[in-house]
Amino acid sequence: MTRHLHDPVSLQAGSAPEETAVVVHESGESLTYADLDGAVGETAGRLAALGVREGDHVGVLMHSRLAFVRLVHAAARLGATLVPLNVRLTPAELSSRVDRADLTLLVCEGDTGAAAAEAAGETSVASVDDPTAGGDTGATTAALAAADPEPVTTVARGLDDPQCVLFTSGTTGQPKAVVLTVGNLLASAAASAFRLGVLPDDRWLDPLPMYHTGGLAPVVRSAVYGTTVVLQREFDAAATADALAERDATGTSLVPTMLRRMLDARDGLADSLRFVLLGGAPAPDELIERCADAGVPVCPTYGMTETASQIATARPGEAVDHPGTVGRPLSVTDVTVVDEDGEERPPGDPGELVVDGPTVTPGYYGDSDATSDAFGDRGLHTGDVGYVDDGGRLSVLNRRSDRIVTGGENVDPGEVADALREHPAVRDAAVVGLDDPEWGERVAALVAGDLDEAAVRDHLDGRLAPYKRPKTTGFADELPRTASGTVERETVRERLRRD
């Protein structure tokens, strides 16, 4: 295997050193590619001083911030594998991920120091902040800034070399450790550029957490393109909407709940926007129509951690003209719809989505059985159900494992949720199956909206067959979701069991 690829920051620093690489929205701090190259080199030297070598795994337990960006590129420069970890997890949940990922070092910040120290076990911990401040006692945590940087020579990498390991959200079982290679990320950046376009003055505002592929991808892609990424530490509907205008953002990545809240907070979004990449969960037709009315260039997308983000993406006009679509697969991605026997389904017929192409992970770290189970002759079995129309546009219905069987009848939870969302007072809905002694499973729904159970029954009467209508209905201000925007179905089930 030829190994000749260097980290993109060093390449951009050589060809466009004065171009802006990253802007921190809250502080206004701005780094050129020359500035970022020097900062990344310093961070890489400090990691090396703490024992990180080519092929090692470096965990990161941090919110989105400049130090995280430096770590992304510093790990690449050393030829190490980055392992971002979810800051919302408990120390017990983190501990299992630390063990499974075989970390050499876990890097944290002040806010996550205590959790990192508790979860690390025998793994060394270093903080980008003062480890004696905040919640961490500093007893087991080194200060990254105290490490005397070692000289670093950029490691050349091949397309098949691992660049990061990202854990799935685990909404349908134990989270899997997804290996993404240098080639996966470069192919994803190229394919996204072909669909969304890239201009020299592009600025991608990134309010998604960087421990999720939706938040990490803009950081990597912007460096590959030589454009600017604007970091926002945490999402706030009004503040994020304002940031788009203040920073002349041309693109951003959001999940539907975030976008709806932003439109509630502001009448529209920045005129500078070329695209709003909208993924992580199905985008309601009402939201797409609202974007069209407000002049927001929304691009519904379907993606997975296992595919380094996007699989299919609709352009704004396509999203409006074809409700429910996530567009055509990206140019390097092949999507096949298959039945339970693995045979290809014709256009319009739903089945499981199988994905192949250079963005697809080579497998799950340390789990050959899961890797073997996930892949077939046509590629990666996503577990998602959808169909392709005559124009090649993809629509995603639900996960195959979400199907409800009640009294011998199959119920598509996506169909029930769509029917619920047709009520003007329903903002969103999640539909799951609950164990039932008489029917095996019963249909249950958690509804975010200003209505009661009687109104739900009246609304669904005539819209759905009786066996499809929820036997249990709960209400909430918002649906529980992961950082990527995916509904936490087990949390929904627990809430409905209590109701």
C-alpha cells in the first residue's frame, strides 16, 4: 500500500497559509492555516511527549472548541487514531468505551476531567485545561500544556489507514466502534463537495458536537477544501441563528429539532447561506415547506457513522418538489434496496437499504462478528427500511428492527408517526412497540404537541386501521434524542411504560 498522504492542515499551510482556517464564534478568535499548522505541530509534539506514537489510539472527551480541532489534526499528523467520546455519557458508560477502544491516552478538558479520571482505569489522562481546577482533582490527570513538545515528523498515511474510531449512538443495541479510514473521510469530503458545491469563501458554521460524525465532518472537510470552519461550543436556537449572519456562514449542519427551534426564534436565517445540511432524523414535510417559505436552502440528508456521514442528500429544490426524499445517493455511493432474501427490490417497493462505496467503513474495531454480520455481497446492511423512486431518489421509512408486530399484523412505526404529525398541534412523534400479554406488542406513541389523547384518537380515526392506532399515548415537550438527532427509542419506551 502506498503511503504518501499528509494531514490536510500541513498541506494547506504550504499552499494557502494566509487563508482563514478556523473561527471560534464565541470569542472571535481566528486562525489562518499557517497559525493552525503551528498550533497543531505544538499539540502533536506534546502528545508525542506523553507517549503517543503512530498507530496509537487517542481518546478525546471534550465539547467543541479550538483545542479539539488541534487534537483532530495533531492525531492525524502523528499517524494516530482519534477516538472522540460523548461528553453526555456517565463514567460507567465511558469506561466500557475506553476499554474497547484500547486508548493510549485520554484527553479531556476542565468540565470533563472528573469523568475522564473515573472512566480511564489504567489509561493515562491529560487535560487541555488546568487539571487542578473545576471538577477534577488532578490526582491522576496531567496538564497537556506542561508536556515539553517533542520534535515531530509528519507521518505519511495511506487511504486504508484508520483515522478515527467513532461510537454509534446505540439506540438499537450496544454502541459499535466504527473505524473510519483516511480514504473514507477523503471520499466523503469529495462526494459532499460534488453535491453541495465548494467555493473559496465558504464558511461552515458547526454547532453540532464534534464527538459525533455530523460535527466532526465539517472540521475535516474544511481543512481538505482549504475553507473556513466556524466553531460554536454549544447550540442555542437564537444564538446559532444569529451566528450564521454574524459570521457570513455559507453552510451549516443541523438536525430537524434544531432547525425548527431556530425558525421559531427568528423569522428566517442568514442570506449568506448556500445550504443547510439537515440530517440525524427524518425531516417533517411541514419543516421543509416552512424552509421554502422562509427562503432557507435546506438539504435533507441521510447518513450513518459507518459511512463517514452522508449517503444521500437532496438539493433544496428537490426537497420541496419531492416531499419525504433525502435525494439521490452521493456520486461515489451505491444504495441497493433488498428484500429479506437479499434480492433487489424494484423502484417504489420498500426494503432494507444496503450501501457500498469508498465512504463505507471497513468494519467495527475489535468486533469481527459484528463486522461479518453487517456486511453482505452488496455491501453494508444498514438496518434501515426505505425505497428508491423512478428518478433514483431515496426515501427512508424506519429501521427494520423498529417494526411492530401486534396480533400478527405488521405495523410500520414511520407510517403511524407520519399520520400523527399531520395534526397541526403535533410538533413531532415517536412510535414504538411495547410488550403486551394479549397482542404480543401494542403500538405506543410519544407525542410532542399541545393536544390530549382524545384529540389523537379523533385525528387517527379514519386515517389508520384500528390495529395501527396507538393503544398507549404519552406527551412530552420534546422527544428524547441523541446528540446526532436520533430518537432515543429505549428512553421513549421507558417513558411510555411509566405512562
